Amino acid sequence: MIKTKRQEILSIVAIGLSVNILLTILKLTFGFWGNAQALISDGLNSLSDVFISIMLLLVLKLSTKKPDHDHPYGHEKYEGLAYFVLGIIFLFTATMIGYASIHSIIDYIAAPETAETPHIFTLIISIVALIIKFFLYKFYQTSGKKYDAATIKADAKNHLLDAWATLFSVIGLGLAQFNLVIFDYIASIIIAIFILRLALQILSESISYLVDQSPEIDQVQHIHDLILSIDGVLAVDDLKVRKHMTQKYVDVEIGVKSSLTLQTAHKIAELVHHTVEEKFPEVIHCMVHVNPHRP
């Protein structure tokens, strides 16, 4: 049985969920057992990924539904909403990890002799987690490009961030083995900074999806130039392009000879409509309004 695009995307998220559950259990179990602050922070990061994957599974089932009577433009913006919530979760996680790490550093400075060196097994677990996360990132990166899914692309960035965060966890725990325990806490702060940066980036992108922001000016200019090059179009009186997740809507007013018949003007409008949608596959619909051109 051939899977649909929707089923493929849901399968990808399910794989990510399974891997994140495994990593969360490993990191938190060995982090608390081995007294490794960086590994615990990394585990909390993976725990947030578990909740994110569950949320994506629920939202993607809704966002990939076909347009209906109540949602004639489709359900894709539910994915944008999930993208926004994902950013909020990352922001909360970064704040929590950062606060705990700073508190640990303050305690270490006040009484360094009370600090316990993390167990060597915590370093081994971090190295294993790093390898797993790198391969999961590559899998999501390839899948995001293949299916052009915003949330898969966002989660790919998250897995790359996790790989970097785990790398700093490996470095911090490695240095901690030489009684430089403070580097375990410093690694936790670096992990929090990485998560915070991704949170702000995701929030910015998700807001642009939800408020119908225009794409980059050069993309709009390319559409403008294409329309103006079509036979019969004397002017582009107005052009609006708005994002609809990874796709776009185009609304354009064109100027044609005022002496043309309604049928001829309509044919020019149809040509503009079909040409824009053909040349720019990401455009869902191009709405064309015809004006009599006034030189």
C-alpha cells in the first residue's frame, strides 16, 4: 500500500517521538544517577522534544486535511500555530535550564569542595546521544526538503541544536572528569543559550506565517516582472503577495487597453492567472483584477 504525503510526514514525526523518548529516559536516568547537570539539562531539552512531537502528531493530522466548507483555504495555519507553540515551549525550557545552571554555578563558587564529579558513564551516554541526534537531524533535514513541511524543517533545526547542545554536554562532562566540575554547569548554560536562540527564531518565523506577511521583496519583484511581460498587460497597478505557510497567495490588478472587449480582457486575466501559478509552483492561487489602463 502506497503511503500519502500526510502519512509519510506523520511517520517521520512518530520516529522522532520514539527516539526522543529513548533519549529522555537515558539522559535523565544517568544524569540524576551520575550527578551530571549538563546531562540533566540535555534530558529536559529532550523531554520538551517529546511533548513537541506529540503536539505535532495531533496538529499535523488536522493541518493536512483538505479544504472544507468552514475552511475553504485549507487547514495549514494550524501548523503555523503549532510552530508558534513550539517556540514558546523552547523559550520556557531555555529559561528553566538557564536559571538552574546559574544557581548551580553560584553554589559552586560559594562552596567548591561540595561539588561532586559526574560519573564517567554520563560522558558515555552523552556521546551516544550526540551520535543519535546527528543522524536524526540528517533524517529530518532530508524529509523536510522532500515534503516541504514547515514543522519538519523546524524540528530539523531543533535536532541540529540538540546535537550542538549535546556536544557541549560532552565537552563539559569530559572536563568535569578532571575535577573541573564548573564546566558541567557552564555547559548547561550554553545549552540554554542555544535553545533560547532557536526559540526566538521559531517565534519570529511562526508569526510571519500567522499574520500573512509578504515574502522577500525580490520574490515579489520576480512575480511583478513576469506579469508585466505577458502580452496584453500594459501595467501592474497593484500587487499583493502573502505567505500561507510554505505556500503563497497572489492578488494583482493589471492594466489593459480600455478598448478591449470583456472577453479579450478576461482571456488576458486568465493567462496571467495560469502563467503565475505555472512559473511559481508555491503559489496556491493567483487572483487577477482587470483595470482599463490610463497612460
